[in-house]
Amino acid sequence: GAGVSQTPSNKVTEKGKYVELRCDPISGHTALYWYRQSLGQGPEFLIYFQGTGAADDSGLPNDRFFAVRPEGSVSTLKIQRTERGDSAVYLCASSRVGLADNEQFFGPGTRLTVL
Amino acid sequence: LAKTTQPISMDSYEGQEVNITCSHNNIATNDYITWYQQFPSQGPRFIIQGYKTKVTNEVASLFIPADRKSSTLSLPRVSLSDTAVYYCLVGGAAGNKLTFGGGTRVLVKP
């Protein structure tokens, strides 16, 4: 079956611009996660959705980052006024239920480069 | 917030058993421990998950001592295709942010 997909696969933008990253989870998965991964490091948790609501957004680094999941399926991560330090691979994952005792299925990621 | 620590890298040979230990001293009571495998330019892939004692599936075993302050992923009889980065993930209990370790780069040699 179809896995988690993310678009675009690569995004190059200029400092100060706005970007949107999209995640299509596995159909029927109620939980959705966003992570950020810098080169040579483990994924860093950003936000977790249970259905349409953000159950935990404690990992968002600042108010330039925002994510939505209006219909409980597709999610969009939005970054305003991008900075060079935002350059990383942004990973999305989904799971049948949420948090503990679950298997997260990851997408291939979106590589964001801020020039 | 559970901080996790793993060795940076490990080398092994085909057919050997590889054991990777992750330290998570501040693990919360309801946290689970999950291990993922990641190849270059791909998202992590689930290997195994446990809460306590030992868990075994078709690809790995996970050993968790009674105090749960560490966990060991065991990969039996590795092959060249097992060369990857392995991450432990701790968390999941309400209010506990999911925390990945820094990853262990495993190189399997012929």
C-alpha cells in the first residue's frame, strides 16, 4: 500500500521567504508527527497531531513555525521568514494511534535549503 | 524530557551479532523504547519496540533491564545491507516529548 509521502522532495528558498511543506499520511492513521533532522543528527521532534488537533507542539522552535491538519489527514508545515538555520530535512511520520505503543511510518522527507 | 545517548559508530563483520546500547536515565514511567533504522536519503524505518524485559521479532531483539535506564538492540547475523544508522526513540507518554538519540552508525564489513 501507499506509504507516507512528502512534497516537495527538495525546496530551495531565500532567507526571509515563506515556505510550506506537505505531508500525506497513510490512510486511516490518526496520528501525524513532524520532525526536523540536521546532517549527522537524530530527528528532532517538532509537533504531533491526533486527528485535527495539535496534541503536542512543544518542539516547534519559535513562532515562525506553524503546522495544520484541518481534515485529520494531510498536514502542512509552514515556516515564515525563513532563516539559514532552518535548513534541514523535515520528516513526517504517521501511526495508527498515537504516541506510546505505536509504530511510526516515516516519509522520505523534504530537504529545505535556505540561502 | 528523556535524554538519550548512543555510541556514535560501530563496526562489525557479516554474520556477526551487533549489540547497540542506548542510555535513557530520565525515562518516564509510561515511556516506550523504540528503535529505528535509517538509510541515506530515506526516512527512519521501525525495527522494534518494547517497554520492559525482552522483545523479539523476525529481525531483532530488544533487551530492557528492570530499571529501564538503558536498552540494547541486538541484530543477529548482520549482513552488508544492515549498514545504516540506528536510532533509539524514547517517549510517548502524555506530556513527554519524543526524543531520538543521536544515532549509531553501523558499518558491516565483508
